[in-house]
Amino acid sequence: MSVLTKFLKAVVIQIVNPLIYLLAAGAFVVFIWGVFVFIMNAGDETKRKEGRQAIFWGIIGLVIIFGAYGIINAVLGTFNLGPITPISR
């Protein structure tokens, strides 16, 4: 395995994957918060609008994050780097 391949695998495993997980968790929290605001303020139209916007942006964030994850895996497959698995210690 070349030095570049080892470096790319290490970068994806140590930096990119945790960053994607963190961003996905943040987008999910925004989505859940939007659902909570939407349900708890069913009588107030302005608060419901805020909840709808949070739900919308949470879904958009999740789509972008999972799309980026798919693109990363497609690029890794294109360059024959194979599936990335955590480093065994």
C-alpha cells in the first residue's frame, strides 16, 4: 500500500468520518427541535412557522451530509481505496 493511500485512509478515518457524524447529529438535533417547537406551539402560527423552518433545514442538512458521505465513498471506490474501516490497534 502506498504512502498516499495510507495517508488518505487515515485522514478519512480520523477526520472526515467523525466530522460527518458530528454534522449529522447536529442536523438531526435541529430537525427534532423543529418538531418539538412545531408540536408544542400548535396554536401560535409564528412559532409553528419557526418549527417548520427548523424541520426543513434539518432535513436539508441531513440530505447534504449523507450526499457528501456517498460522494466520498464513490471517490474512494473510484480510486480503488476500498471501504474505509477503522484502524485496528
